[in-house]
Amino acid sequence: MHKKVSDLPLAKREEHLLKALTSRRFLDNKVPGNEVPFFICPFAPAEALAMEQVQKRLQNRLKVEGIEVLEINLYDLTVEILRERELWDSVLEAEPQHSKDEFRELFQQIFDPAQELAPRVREKLAAPHDIFFLTGIGEVFPYIRSHTVLNNLLSISKDKPMLMFFPGEYRQSASQGSSLVLFGQLTDDQYYRAFNIFDYHVN
């Protein structure tokens, strides 16, 4: 029995990613059912540092092929927005004084993904690119949930394929639907409209 691509060593998965991302079908947004071209790249949380290196190598190798990647790191973008609003220092001061749940509620009161994150992502997507990498998912949890981000991107990121690097599992089941399981333990709610990049057929 052949191993699933997602079960292969990281080097083999990197080669699959390169083949998938350079395929004409991927770049032309040819996805089943005319769905939005959203793809998930799940990986084990223990591979986080190695996956960062994979991302960098992929961007360099794709650039050689004439394929431009735009990376948006959600953590860096969040910090950038909070600094511009002169809220970053206040957020840092507030964190030690509250429980995790209290701080999450406080953060979500001052930072709404639909009002803050989505418009900024739209601005950045105006830069020339062929593929959009979305990173920093684990760093912003639980203050910003990945399914919330994806839902907010539906209306602004349809023209180019998007690949979200996700530290966990993307479980897909005909009977139970699809769900993002962050760190392999925390179900980050159901999300149906993305494709697992490791299930993407390449020659």
C-alpha cells in the first residue's frame, strides 16, 4: 500500500509542494467544483522550525521558476496593525494582568479580524504575486482563529491560489465534514472550502 503524501518524510513533502505549486493547473486556479483556490498545508507542530525553512526554500525555488510568492504572516501583521493604532504597548501591559480567557476576550474586543485584518490583507494582496502564502497561524491562536481568517478572506482572495501553512491536521470526512485541528489537539471549528495540498494530484 502506498503511503499518503502527508505521511512521507518532510523532504518528500517539500518536493510534492514544489511540483504542485509549479503546475499550470494550480497556477490557473483549476480546482474542483469551481471552489475558491484555498489550500491547506498541514504539518506536525514539532516540525514548525523545519517548515519555516521549507517555506523559504520554496519561495526561492519558485522565484527561479518565475513564480512570485506573497507571504503574509498573521502574527507580524497583527503586531504591525496594533503598533500603528498605538495599542501594542497597552496589549503587552494587559497580558500579565489577566487570565488567558480574559485576555482573549479583551484582545478580541479591540481587534476585529473583519474590520482590521481583512482590509489590511486586501491592501497587501495588491502587490504582484502568483501565489499567496498565509503563515503565523499558530502564533496568533487563540486570539485569532484560522477558520475566521479564511472566512474573511473568501471575498478578497479569489484570483490567486492561497496556501495556508497549518500546524496541525486538516481532517476531512464524508460523514463528519472537514475541520482544522490546531496542534493536533484543538479543533479550530469546521471549515469545508479548502483543499489539502497533499491530496493535490501532481504528475
